[in-house]
Amino acid sequence: MKETIDWVTVQKEFLDNILQGDKEAAIKLAKNTLDTGCEPLEFFEKCVAPSLEEVGKRFETLDIFLPEMVTAAEVVEQVNTEVINPAVAKAKSIAITSKGKILLATVHGDLHDIGKNMVALMLKVNGFEVIDMGVNISPSDIVERAAREQVDIVGLSTLLTTCLPYMKDVSDYLQGKHIRENYSVIIGGAATTPEFAKQVGADAQGNSAAEAVEICKKIMQVM
Amino acid sequence: MNDEKYEMLLNVLDKAENGPVLDENEWDKKYIGETVRNLISKYDIKWSLKDQFIVSTYDNLADRAFEAGMELAREIGVYCVDTKRQMKFSRQELEKSLAILPKEITAGTGKDTVTVYKRNPEDPKRVAIWGGPFGVPVAEELFKPMMECYAREPLIDILDNVSLLTTHGRPIRAGAPTEAVAGWQEAVTTLELIDRVGRPGLPLGCGSNATTEVGDLANTTYGGFRPTDVHKLSFISEQKTAYHHLTKAVHFAQTNSLTEIFCNTMFGGFMGGESGVVIGVVSGLILLNACYLGDIPNSGPTHVHLSCSTHPGIVSAMSIGFQALSRNTNLLIAAHTRPTAGPGTKDIFRETAAYLIANVVSGASVVNCTQSAVGNNIGHASPLEVRFGAQVAHSAQGLSRKEADKIVRDLVGKFADIQKEKRIGKLFTEVYDLKSLTPTPEWQAMYEETCEEMRSNYGLKM
């Protein structure tokens, strides 16, 4: 018989575990909770997701810094890999733990990546599957990878005005291959503006990692 | 460049090719993140902005910060993103690169020559003013009138430039021939302009339109930027270099060009908060010097969300970091002003004042002002905030750190809570008259009111 779970206590303990980078404790807590009869999806929705959201909020206010956010995201990935996903497979239930699949890249000519990396982290902690191509990525490589991975969203980043033309190239290449309608394209980084997004036919432009998450959530609700 | 320094530079290149192979994610998280946390604890780099100080007066804290930064530099070194290798420097190599530093250098020529002095905390020696828009993007048609306004500011010792949105009507692509075109346009136009305003020897910060080595290598040559101008090299955060920076280092060395070498530690990033930024500033500038053998190491830490360098935590961290370096090295350190606010607001003046006072009393040799509205809002910059910054910086020469702390605390109280509003203010064309090339009466009045505020509230001789 399924036990009653004190989610407030469990979630607090889970949050502490992931902030401290205590992978073993987080995995043990997840296993113990599932052993009480809890469904894996319920554990994800009532414990993992709110914990990650809290991590994101604390980073926004800089109550924690980037290393803590990276650590938390890594612990959650391990919990997903070792506990939740196997439990889901065993139960043969269709569990949607990913809100969507997004490809991220800093475009050609630009080596800056901290903003993009923050977006990647915030998307992960908010339940998105993220493929991060890194920096200085050519438009053709971005388009090819997007098609191969069958992503939902292509996210492009640049700090530099001189790299904006390469964002336009991505849009042009997608149009040229007649596959533009298969993806949403979002852009970000200090050099980008909403006006530029309109010019190149991007679906949205964001100014922060938090904004990127909201944009992606909105896009996936529509799709 | 002398043979000894060139040999040192060649050894740096060897490190990029032969150092241990490392994963970049591991670099950020373990090598930077974990090590910095341990050093904060080991050297007790902690203080309270609220209860203790913003501008530090503690010499022993500065000296501990120096040791912490030196240890990070020695333990971690630099990461080359192109070869994926760690470039380690021994303590001996780091100390040698610091020992060969001169106590002053000159930039520019003729009557426009400026001497950049090594300064100590509370030093009355003159601080050099590197003034300009620092790459704020502007429309091509505004390039000449805007830069003429900056060039006319007499307090600017080194002039920095705008970043063009187009070159000869064409979009500029990083790494493409158009980057070379834009670089040449910047060089030729600015050299003609300073000649026209009667300052032909004024040193120029170059190049604001060079994204990759293409732009810089194209125009640091005959008819382009001169050896007496100040050329730029940088790290990518945190403590990372790339082939294109190392290539430029070689070129600038062979052309005997002055260089500014800069790094922007991320506040809230892998170095953490204030304490980590202290260590990042010290380590970063020591390693910049060892890696590029440049002339003016510059720090302008960046707030991870606000993108400014004037957040109170950063101001405080810079004061400790700069005291650490000025007390223990001859580095000609430069502080880079990047306020959240833009022209047409009083906030830009207050943010600039707080940042510059803290850094001048902490031993900055050069102050860079002002990369207005964090430098990425098109057309949001004006020379008047540079004039103001120069006046404040000169007024802070000889001020005690204790006095500076009182002033900075009061100023911070006026802008800290509103920085998140990102008051980018007005466009250059809204605060300057394009016919007379002077500030509008409204902007001039705001500047004069704030100057009077500095005089009457803080006793600064503006």
C-alpha cells in the first residue's frame, strides 16, 4: 500500500542534497521515496522539478553562484539516469520528463559562452533536454545538427555585433533547405535585439537566462 | 621587443601546444570553481559590505589576497581553448614576468604623450584617463561626429572608439574580409580626426572593430594604428586564451606596440561572489602579464546578470584586488567602468564616481571610462560621462581609503537598488547637439548639478 509522503520535507531534503552536490544522498532519497509506492513521474513533478526551479530562482538572485547551479543540475541528471528513467521504463508508462529538446550554439566568430552556458543550465533545471554545441559554430553545422537531433528549438547566442550576420545565415539556411517550419529559432546575447530578431525571422529574442526559459516554455506549449 | 621578452613569449606558445590536455567543463568547475572556494577559506578572504567596508583599508587583507591570487595563478594557469591544454606557469616564471615590469610607460607622441605611472594605495600621482565609448555600437553615419566629440575632451589621455554597425554600408562579419574593412575604416578615420582636432599624437585604444585577429592584424601596420597606440588582448572568462589572442601577442611584440591586456572575472560565475572576484582579479592580472607580456593589465569584472562592473560587490572586490596588486607588484593596473545606467541620467555619474574613487585610491594607474549602459545598447554613450569620470578620478588622487569608503558608501546607497532597472538613458543624438557637437542644455545641467553634488557632499575638487 502506498504510504503518505510528506513532500515538503522530501523536497527540502532533496534540494539540500543537490545544492551540496551529494549525489549518493539524492539517489538514496529518490529510491527510498519510490520504494514507498510513489510513481516516478510524481516524484519528478513534486520533488525534482520544484527543487530545480528553486535552484534557478536562487541563481537569479545570486544566493548561489554558477558552480552550485552546475553541481545541482549534474546531480539531478544522475538521479534521472539512475532512478527515474529506469523506473519509468519498468512501469512502461509514458512519462514526459522533458519539456522539449533545444540545440544551443554560440555562432561563428564568437568564443564567449558564459551567457549560453547559463541558458543551458537554466533550461536543464527547468526540464528541457539541451544539446550544447559550444562556441564558434558555423551556421551550416548548426542546421545539420538540428536536423540530425530533431530538436524543437534552435537557440543562437552572440555577444558581438559582428557575429549577428551568422545568425541570419542560420535562418537563411533553414529557409533554403525548406525546413524552417520544423523549428523555432530563438536568439540571445548582448548584441541581439528584438528588432534584429524580426529582421532575421527569429521567433523570439531574450535578454537573460530566465527569459530564455519562459520563451521556451511558451513555445513548447504552443507546439 | 627585446630578445629576453620574446623568448619568454615563445615559451608561452610552447605551453599552449604541450601542456596537459583538459576538458573545458572540468576547468571551469573543478580547476576554477573548487580551487577558488578552497583559497577563499585558506586565506580568509571574507568581509561584510554592510557592516565593515566597501573600500578596504586593511593592508593585511590585501596581502592575503595577493598570496591567494598568486597561488591560483601558479596552481591553475591558463586554459587554451584551441588546443584544450592547460598552460601552467611556475612561481619563478610568474615572478620573473612581474620583476621585469617598468614603473612607468609612455603612450602617444609629441605634446599628446601621456605617462602612465605605477601607483600605490592613496597615491597622489596622476592617474591616466583612457576615455571613450569602448565599443558601444553606433550607426556608421554617427561615427565621425560622435568620435570628434570624444576627441575634443581635453582630459582624455588615451582615446577609445565606437563599434560600427556597418562599414561602407555593409554588415561587418567577424573573421571575414569586412572585419578588415571595418578595422581600416576605424584606423584611418580616427587618425584623420585627431589630426583635425589638433591632437595628432593622441594614443588610440585599438581596435574596437576587431572581433578576431583579422581586424587587429589588418590595421596594425603601415598607415594604420601605430606602435604608440594601445592594442588589446584579453582572456576569455575565466583565465582562458585562444590562438587568435596569442597570434596578436606575437604581432604586437614584433611591431613594438603598446598593449592593454584585459580580463573580466564574472561576479556570480565560476569564481563566485565578492571573495572569488578578489582572487580572480589578482590571479587574472598576474596571468595576463605572464601570458601576453603586455603593458597595461585591465580588470572590469562583469555582473553575471546585470553585465555591469559597478555593482557594490564588484566595487568592493576591486578595491581589495587592486590594493593587493599595487602593494605587491609594479603592474600598471587599469580599472574598467561599465555602469548599468546610460547618458541622460544622474545614475551614470554616481555609478562612475563610486567605481572610480574606489579604484583610484586602491592604486589604479589607468581608469577606463565610460562604457555606458553596459556597452551594448546601440548609440547609448556620450563624452560627458567620460569628462565627469576623469574629473572624479583626478579628484580622488591622494584621498585616503577611509575617506573614499565614506563617499563610495553614500554613492552606492543612491544607485544600488535601482541598477536592476537598467536605466539605459538616452541616445547620443538626444544628449548632444550634432551641429555644435556640444551637450544639450539639459544634459549639461545634469552634469553640472552632479559635479556640484560631488563638491558639496563629498569635498571633491571637480
